[in-house]
Amino acid sequence: MQSVENIPPRAPSRWPMALAFSFSAVVLLAVGALAWRAPFETAVLIDALVFLLLLLLVALYRRTLAASLPRQVLKAGALQDAIFNSANFSCIATDAQGVIQIFNVGAERMLGYAAGDVVDKLTPAGISDAQELIARAAALSAELDTVITPGVEALVFKAGRGIEDIYEQTYIRNDGSRFPAIVSVTALRDAQSKVIGYLLIGTDNTARKQVEAEQALLDQRLREQQAYTRSLVETNNIELKKARQVAEKANRAKSEFLSSMSHELRTPLNAVLGFAQLMASDVPPPSPPQQRSIEQILKGGWYLLRLINEILDLAMIESGKVTLSQEAMSLLDVLQDCQAMIAPQAEKRGIAMQFPRCGEPYFVHADRTRVKQVMINLLSNAIKYNQGGGAVTVECSRRGAKVRVSVRDSGAGLDAQQLAQLFQPFNRLGQENSTEEGTGIGLVVTKQLVELMGGSIGVDSTVGVGTTFWFELAASSAPELVLGHGDALPQVRTQQDLQRTLLYVEDNPANLALVEQLIARRSDLKLLTAIDAHLGIDLARTYQPDVILMDINLPGISGFGALHILHGDPLTSHIPVMALSANAVPRDIEKGLQAGFFRYLTKPIKVVEFMDALDVALHHAAAHGLADDIHAVR
């Protein structure tokens, strides 16, 4: 139920007021007519008063009538007048046939016509672009499936059927200029909903069109810039790729050339050194002048051989042909080997050597042969560029997940300029004219080997105090056996079987110790060990082991080279050779099996896999019976 407060107040009826004012007017007119019965002057005076009263009555009636209208009606009327007379948009009203009947101030300003120029004379089609009308008529005909003629029908067709219609239209001003407008069309209807006209409200769309055009231009320029940048980047990438390929090809060619030349130089150098040594040992011995000449030949020959070896190392590293066997290894074992190798050189120059004593067993993840090569290079430099009676100190320390090895000498030290030129090929830092021999390659090879093993190298030096070279490698735990879930180490057998022989060729003492632990638990096996391939081949020929276990990265001859020699010798060709290596990627395993290894095992050693493979190899050796035949012949 609607409340009283919500019922709009009804406007007071005008009829009572009209009757009252009409009656008053009739009375005044009657008084004026009767006044003419009086004398003339009196009649004129009375009629004048009656006239003034009538005027006052009319003014009072109009004022009363205005006061009786609702305030909302007056306010709405004022708003309608303000809207209709707004100069910011055009209001064009037509009759049912589309002829303009109202043309407001905004339309006059926007289109340049006076209202009198168009009212009852033109339709909105007369101020619109003809080609757009044709296109709009065709589009509406297709959309609404009816024939619509170009002209005013195309402008008001949707509105006449109660469909909201807002579109963009090009208006033509009185001076012939054109501008885009957004037009909203509404049908005007009478009380019976019959269309009696149309109202077209338009706004100038020029500013928005300009902004859109500028934005489109900016977008186009941005797309062009992006396309240019992308093309430039792609071109640069192609050029960089070509340059990199050319550089890599040139680098490979250089490395291959150096490698080839190094090998070619060894043959004549071998003859030079060989005949020089023969001449030095002749009987009777050469004269003192001849001996000095021979010593110079030998000195130059051995220096040239060292230079060739270092160039070959550098060429192999740069060409990517260096293979690394990275595994857990003991630094102390390597340092002990290096101490024994470098001691004669230090004693000859009166240099005191100090190495870490037995203490914490530092293990690193690296290639044992390459670590030894790095240490020998650093120790040789520390002795060579030291002062007489000086000292060289080697230290190991743990730094988080790294182990640092430092080699400190008491030499002259290096200044800032020399430090900046370190690790440059063939740069001896001003020592070219000194009595010390050197190639300027050793430190370069040392740095690249350390980095290939995932480590880092650096130097600290003080002029007049000495220099400390250090390198860091990833710390590791000691090599250990890998046991599967529920597995256990094999136990010593109580029954003594016929012992078979296993030869293990390995240069890493920690790995040798592991295999010794495993074989010690098998009473059916005895173990022979060799620290390099040369010794391993000699032991194989001498003792005819049933199975050979071979590391791949061995000093001197590699495991592949040793396998080739063993397979080519009738005395050892029947022996199954199993590889045991830290090179564990599928490509390495496939390469090993293709080379002829009976099995390819990877480190760390997996006990069950190791024992199973060993049993299979022993069974294979026993089944062929070649070893027994050879033993019988011998």
C-alpha cells in the first residue's frame, strides 16, 4: 500500500480562479458602462479607474496562475530549456517524414546553419555524407533482411522500430567542411504511441578521432620500432653465431695444428736427444769443449721437449679433447707423490720444502692426474722463482664446501702490473732475459685445468715478501662402497676354494684400498695391483690373471690404450677386462663397451653390481679355459 507521503501533490484547479477573475472583470465593465450616465468628466474619470483596475486584475491573475504551478514543473522546464539551448551538442527534431522542425543553438554552432535555413526545408540526410548513407542503408538491409533506401530512412529506421541506435556519422557544415559526429536517434511518439517525429542528438567526435589517429600512429611507430629492433637483434644474433662458428673453427684448427706439429716435432727431437746422449757417453769421452757443446744441445733439447709438451696440453684443453675422471681423491696422497718428485729440484737450489703433516685427510672431487699436474706446475714455479736459501710452504684448509691448497714462496713477489698480466700465454712477466728457463704456458694450463675441474685459482703477492698461489676444489668425502637396501658386505668364506687372480690397474690409492677391502672378503680371489698401465700390462703378461679391472684415466697410457695392447697380445687377449671409471655418462659407457671392455662399471663402487660382474667375468674366464691352457704350456 502506498504511503501518503509518496503521493505527489495534485496541482490546484484553475477553474475557480478563472471564474472569480472573470466575474470581477464583468463587474468592472458594468461599472464603466453605467458611469456614462453621469456627467462627462465624471464618466471619463470612472472609466479610467475601471481600465486601471482591469489591468491590475489581469496582472494579478497571471501572477496567481504562475504561483499555482508546481515547483518541480518549473524546474524541469528550466532544465529542458538549458539542455535544448546548450551549445555543446546539437538537437535536431523532425516530423514523421524526417523534415527538420527544431534546430537548437548547438546545432547552429556545430553545423554553421541558422535555424531558419533548415527548419521545414531540409532533412538530416541533407547535412550527412551521401556515401555513408548508401553504405549504412546496405548494411541495415543485410542486417534486418529488408530493403532500406539511402536517405533519412537509413538514419531513423531502427529508432522507428524501438531499437536503440547510436552510430558514427560524418556531418557536412554549411561551408562544406566535414567532421565526425556521434549521433543518438530516438523516436518521438504521441499518447497513442504513434511516431510523430525523431530526435537526433549529436556530439562532435573530432577530438576523439584525432586522439585515436595519434594513438594509432604511435602504435604503428612502436610496431615498426619493435620490428626493426627484432630484425636488428636477429641479424646481430646471426652475425654473432657466424662469428662464433668462425672463431671456434679457427680455434679448433689452431689447436689441431699445434697438436699435429707437437707430435711431428717429437720425432726429430727424439733423434737429437738420443744421439746427444750417445755422444756424451762415448768411450773415450768427448773433450771438455765437446762436452760443453753436448750439454748445451741436451739442455736446449729437454727445454724444447718441455715446451712441446706444454703446447700440446694447451692445444688439447682449448680443443676440448681433455678428458677428466673426477672422483673422490685424497689430497695428501697427491702431495706426498709431488713432494717426492719435486724434492731433488728443491735440494739442488737449497730451497726448504714444508708440506702438511699427516692430519685431517682432505678429500676433493677431481681428477687425480690433473691435480698432480697442477701441483707440480705451482711447486716448480715456487722453486724456480725463489731466492737462494728460501722456502716453499704447502698448506691445505677447508673453506665451506671447498678445499683450498696454497703454495707460498719467499721470492721477490709480484707488483700490481705483473699480477694483472698473470695467466697470459707466453707472458713470462719480465723474466725473458733471466737465466731461468720457462715457456710462459704452465700457469695458463694450470688455470684451465683447475677451472675444467670446477675449481678456481688465484694469487696473493707482496713485493719483497713472496707470492702465494692457491686453488680451490669441491670438497668430498672419502670413497666408499654403495650398499643397496638390505645389502651387506660379503663375508669371508670358510671353505678354501681354488684361488683365482684379479689384477686391478688404478692410480688412486683410495680406490685401491676400497677394492682391497672387497677382495679380502673373498677367499677365492687374490689381488694384484698396478698404479699405471705400463706396470699393469707387464703384470698381466707375467701372472696371467683371470680378470683385469682397469681404470680409464691413467697416467701415461689410458685404460683404452692398455685394453688395445692387451687384446693385441696373444698372451693376454683371452683375459676379460672390466672398466671401473668415474666417467659415468651413457656416452662414456657406450664408448667403453664398443672398445671391447667386458663390463663397464662406474664409481662409486656398488657392492652387489661389482660382485655380480666379477662373478660373471670369472665364469667367462673359466668357461673358455684359455688361462689354464697357457699355464700348462708354460
